[in-house]
Amino acid sequence: MVYGSCLCGRVKYQVTGDIRSASHCHCTMCQKQHGAACGSYANVDRAGFSYASGADAVAAYESSPGVTRGFCQICGSSLTWHSEKSPDCIAVSLGTLDAPYLGAVEDIFTETRVGWLPES
């Protein structure tokens, strides 16, 4: 079981099952949503994802056609990302996991990587 929560603690979620993969997305939309060099996400089975509390505080924003980003409307924490192209998957923000993620993380959309981020 994987647990996560937002900055203020109002929203808590849980995931049954394993993390499929994880990525640091360097696209400009993730940069803007996270206010950072990239958005870091873990992909999980949508059927195993649920809000344990605070679902009423989650707002959704369609950042591009078929792509929805979920966030806490109280503290602004970026929580989820999902695409209609992959309806069985939802991505949770790695920074909202309650226990550190220790698996591999792939860099994606590196063509828009910010110049001030050191190479890893």
C-alpha cells in the first residue's frame, strides 16, 4: 500500500498495488504547475487509487485536451495527473508520497529541460 497527502494534510490518498514507473517530466506544463524545474510522478493503477479523506478539497484542471491535473484547492499541492489515452493509469506526484520513493526515475521531455538545472 502506498500513502500520500497534500501539504496541509486535508487530502489523503492511498494506492493498492505497486508503482508501475516514475518520471521527472520536464515539459513546460509540468514546470508551470509545480513551479519547479520538472514535475515528478509515479504511475499507478487507477483502479487501486482512492482518496482516504479530503476528496471534496481536490480540484481538477484540464491542462490540455484529455489531460487532467488534480490539486488541493486549499494548499495548492499538485496531486495527480492523468490522460484519457491511458484510462487505467493515474500518476501521483512523488513529492506527496508519505514515504520516500526509492525506485528508478526516468527523465522525460528533456528537450524543454531548464538550463539552470544541473545534469544528473
